[in-house]
Amino acid sequence: MLGDAGFLFDVPDHYTPQTRLVPTAGEVAPWVETAIRLWDDDAFYDEASRRSLRAADLWRPDRLAVQYEAFFETIAENSACGVGK
């Protein structure tokens, strides 16, 4: 969904929905370093922002409406023709 936008960080396997452990400083260090770099490095922030805006543009309602309309028209046409029965 994000395309080339956003950041991915590994979450250690021992963290599950049932885990109540607090992550160590070492485990969250990459997250903190990225947040600090976004705050301090204008060029890094600008590039990350551009990537995010490009990815978000794909999900604008006016763009999706055309695709949804075509999808539902196909379903309606197939239903009317008895396809899938």
C-alpha cells in the first residue's frame, strides 16, 4: 500500500499481541534514529514527504471512484448475463 513511502522496521518475534514486555532501547533504536533524522535532516524529510504524498495520491477518492465504478459495472454485467451461476 505504501509503495516506496514509509519506513519498515523489524519487530522481534518475541513480541506478540499477548506480549506485555517493554522493548529495549536497542530494539527501538532504528525507529528513534529515523524519527530524529526526519526532524533534523531537511533533505531526508523532504524526500520522505514526497514519497508519502505520491503514495497517498493513489488512494484519493476521486481516483478510486473510477476503479470501483468499473469493478461494480463488471459485476452487474456478469450478474445480468448469468455468469457465475
